[in-house]
Amino acid sequence: MHACLLIPEIVKLIFTSLRVYSTDGSLVNFGDHYFQRVARRSLATLSQVCRSFKEIALDALWIKLDNLEPLFACLPRDLWTMTGDRKLLIQRPVTAAYWSVFEQYASRVRILGNTHSNLFGGIDAEFVHAMMGFCSQSLLVPGLRTLCCKGCPDVLQSCMRYLLGPNLIHLLLVPPTEGFWSNIMPSVLSGLSRHSPQLEVVEFVGPYAMCPRVSELALCGLTRLQKATLVLPSRGDLSWLSRLVGLQQLRITLSGFLPPLISQFRTSYLDELVIHSFNLTSSGNSVAGWVVPCRQLQLVPAFPEPATAIECALRMLDKHLIFDVLECFLLDVVLEPADHIDNAFTLQTFTPLMHFSGLKEVDLSAFCMSLLNDDALGSIVKSWPRLECLYLGTKCFWRTPPNITFRGLVALLSTCPSLRNLGLVFDATKVDSLTAEKLGCGVCNTNITSFHVGFSPIEQPLQVAVSLSAVLPCLGEINVESLLSRGTDRVAREAKWGEVLEHIDHTLISRQESNATGSETRLRRGGLRERARVASNYWLRL
């Protein structure tokens, strides 16, 4: 064996690299289910190679489980049996010897569960309670740090208590039915601060709302809580959120369409606030009693509204959610807005946001911007000189063609020199190379490598490429609107914008080759000068 493999830290690094999980325990890519099986077989084999490999390989093998079945299935077969429908039933009384076998594997698990299956698998409730009779800590998995649960049978809900240990830092619950929150689970979660005081991330997600009182009992004692995701009724009293003093990120879904109950929620600062609601107006009404300054604000209503209603709702958010500390603002909508002129944004729609010069990111890609012209765009972006990311109207196709031209694009790039990510719909049929050269004189953004043009119309790809390469010389990617959009000529436009990118790539390669040739010439000239200097010094010495 190589000497390097005698160092436990190196072996651990190699073995842990076989895992394909992200930091929260989820599979990273679609094909990772196959690699997960391969990794498990490899680690199981490595654990049997030698003694120095065994413990490290077993730790890596057992670190993540989708459910508890493998732990119970590792017990001797005379203790349990599996029925035809894959239920694990206990056959004889559990002894301390059985528990010691279970414990040596359970103590290695750090991540348990996923959002796709039952946490307990096919294990019978009697089997679980029998094993717990030999556990001095009342914990099935004492070292657990991340717990993901899509729910469990009612008879096993009380067993969830056996998984809430002192080392838990991330809890994710996805209730499969509305009754999940009305049975035993609320009483289990009410002691969350006693059982798992180290919790930093708590996510209660899914379509079913949780009683605000249960949420309050579960979360308010968690002094280390930093991130919370909640589904709460819009009519519930949310004043208790003010007691989550260490909270940095809050994602909240206000379910229902009844008029909200005004709650007094105040906090000094949030790094990120995400609100899902019935529509933007209901969001404005819900936060009428809030004072929540945040750096990132994301609003996701389910149903779209006319642009005038959106403007009114944004004004309602001022001094409740929108303050001078705001840097990132994202407004999306679940259902695609109707292709109607009333839904198109105007300069007036942007007015409530134009008071906040500290904005660095604005994403309004889901809404129609066809009524904005170059002057309106210029007025808007002058209010945001620190802008780094901007997406306007690129998500969908709209029958009303855009009024913004290449002049507006150049003005945007000139006003916001820090821009790194750009999505803008503009009329590329009116791009003239000579005019574009005059407009773009002195404007050059080398930060932007990807440009989302949405449904921008185009006729002459070569002229557009020449103009764009002058102001965006490092452009390497151009995207049009979504495949699911309603645009009838999307394929043709995508092909033309692909030609633009090819021309830009060719121009960039030619420029690089020209620079390389120039550098080589300068090097040759420098070499000649150096040889002349050496020869001159030689003759002077003579």
C-alpha cells in the first residue's frame, strides 16, 4: 500500500469524494441516482479491504440515507421478516445485542430522508418502538444533522421525536396531507427548542398551511435559527415572527384568498425575504403592519394583475418592505400574464422603485415592457447607477413589439457600467451599423458574457452582430424567450440570434489573432533592438 494511504485524512478525502450529494443531502444532478448506487457499492467494497479503510469507508457509506429501512435491515434476519408488500415486521423480542448492531451504523448517519418518499419506508411501528426500548438517549440516529421528511403514517408520527437530536441543524418537513398538521405532529414540534436547540434552518413547505400557533411554539425558542420557510394562512396573526431575532432569511407563503389579518411584524434587518401570495395586492395588504428592511426582496404572486394595480401595490410596500438598504428586487408571477396592453409596464409603474438608488439587481422578466421607449428606460436606469443585474420582459412573448432600440441599450450600458447580467427586449430591426457606431462610441462593457434578448425582433444578423460586438465585445451567449412561450416565430428568431453569436465569435477570434500577431511583431522588434544594443556595447568596449 502506498504511504499516502496510511494517512487517515487523505483516505477520508478520497472516500468522501465518491459521494454525489450536495450540502443539504440532495442529489446534485439527474443522473446521480446511478452514480449513488455505484458509490455505495464502491464504499462497501473499500470497507472490506483492510482495517485502516474500514471505519472511514463505513462513515462515508452511511452518512446519507433516504429512509430508515437500511438501518433496520442490517439487523440479523432472525429478528425481522419482510412481507410481500415490503413491510418490515418484527418476529421476536429485541435484545441489547441487536441494539448494539443497530447503533454502530446509526451513529454514522448525518443526513436522513428526502422529499420524495416516506421517512420510515416499510418499517412497522411496533418494530420502531421495540428498538427504542434499548436506547438510553431516546434517539434512533444520535448524530443526525439534516432531516428531510415528506411525512409518515399517522401511527409513526410520534416516532419523529426519536429523530430530533441535539446535533440537528437543518429540518425540512413536507406534509403529504392536510391532516399532517392536525394530528400528533404539532405536539412533537412544540418541543423543538428543547430537543434540537442547534437548529439553524427550518423549512415547513408544501401546499398545506400550518397553524400559526404551532409555528410559534416550534420556532420561537430556537436562538440559533437563521433561515425559515413557512406556509401560513393569510388570516393568521404573524406578530410572533418579531421574536425570531436571529433570523436572516425568511420565505413565507400566505395561503388563502380571504382578506388578510394585519399583523405587527418588526425586525431590524433581513438578508432575504420571499413572499408567495394570491396576488401582489394581497401581499401589500398583508404587510400593512410590517416594518421589515431587507437586502433581497422577492415577491411571487400566483395571479397576475394590471400594471396600474402593480404600481399601487408597490407603493403599499414602501416603508414596510422597501427601504434604502434594498439591493435586489425580484417580482415574478406563477401564472403567465395575459397578452393584453393593460398588463404592460410604463414609466409610471417603475416610479415606486426609482427612489432606491442602492439597487444592484432588478428582475421583472415575467412582465411586458413593450410600452417603454429609450427615454423611459434611460430615466429608470439613471435612478440605479449601481445596477449589476437587470432583466426586463424577457420571459414571455408579447404581441406588442418593443419600443426600446439600440440607442436605449447603449444608454443603459453607459449609465450602469457595473452591469454583469443583462436581459432586455429591444427592436433589433432598426440597428444600422453606422448609426450604431456613433451611438456606441466610447461605450464598452466587458463584464457581460450572456445576453437574454427575449422576443426581440431581428432581420439583419450581421449588422446586429457588428453593433453588439462594439459595445459587448465579450458576449458568448444569447438566449431568447422560453420554449413554453406563445411566440409563433420563435424558431426563426432563435436561428437569427444564433447567427449573431457566430459573427461575434468570429470577430472575437479575429481580434485575438490580430493582437497575437501584433505582440509577436513587437517581440521581434524588441529582440532586434536588444541585439543592436549588445553589438553597440561590444564595439564601444573595443
